[in-house]
Amino acid sequence: MAGHEPRTAAGVRRRARRRLRRNAIWLAGQGFATTAVDRDAATIAALNERARTAALPLRAVVMDLEGAVPPPLGDAAYDVIVVTHYLHRPLFPSLLAALRPGGALVYETFLRAQAARGRPTNPDFLLAPGELQRLVAPLDVRAAREGDFEGRWVGSVVAVKGLGRI
């Protein structure tokens, strides 16, 4: 995003660690000073090593996002936050607070209909129809979709934090 140098991005992930590595490496390769988060120390160590050898602006940190109190992710710290295939509803206030004004949240995770296909099946990890847009309020949703895409039932949003909001 223009106006913030260096641009910063955060990738919040716990599952599908390959996707974490791929997304974090891609964001860093686009020039974003990237922070990747996972609770698995081995994943974080491997990601930090890959970033070091490729001289990428990437820092991976071990963090459990599902503690009794969601961890603070920073106050207006990121231009972009990317979350894929992960849902922990209590984390949303921290995500919204971590976005800079004008920053974008890119979020995609599974819908309840996915349970009929296979994993995940736990309703704690599945969105109700329309729920993701409610969770990201009061961000300005610029794009949203829900449905069967590439064999997975997912809901997605790209939402932007307005100036002077949240």
C-alpha cells in the first residue's frame, strides 16, 4: 500500500503450513516487510532460514493465537494482513487493531458446507453464511465471495480499514 515505507504484511496461520511458507515468501518477494506467525517452532525455524538464505524481508515468529486472551498483534502495524484456512473468532479484534488506516485484510477460510466434504468438520473452524463480513465490520468490504471454489467451500473477503476507524 502506498504511503507506508517499508510496506508491511502479516500472515496469520496455524494449519496448512506449506501455504504459510508460500504466502509469506511471496509477500516478502513483493517487497513487503513480512511477519509470519505459527505456533509450530520447526515451521518457523525453516521459514526464517529460507528467508535468510534468500535475503527476504521476512520475520517468522512462534505465537499461539488461541490462548485464553488473544495476543496483541500490534497497533496499526501492518498494511496488509493475510489469513488463509484459519478461524479463531476471538482474534478478530486484534487483527482489526493491527491494520494501519488504509490497510487491507485478505481473509479466506472454510464455510460450514465444507464439513460434508471432509476436513475441517469442527463447527468452531467453519463460518456460517455471511459471518465473515460481520466479523470484519467495521472495515470496508471491497470484495467478498462464498461458495464452492476449487473443490472447497470457502468464504473470502478483501476489506480495507478506513482513515480514523477502529
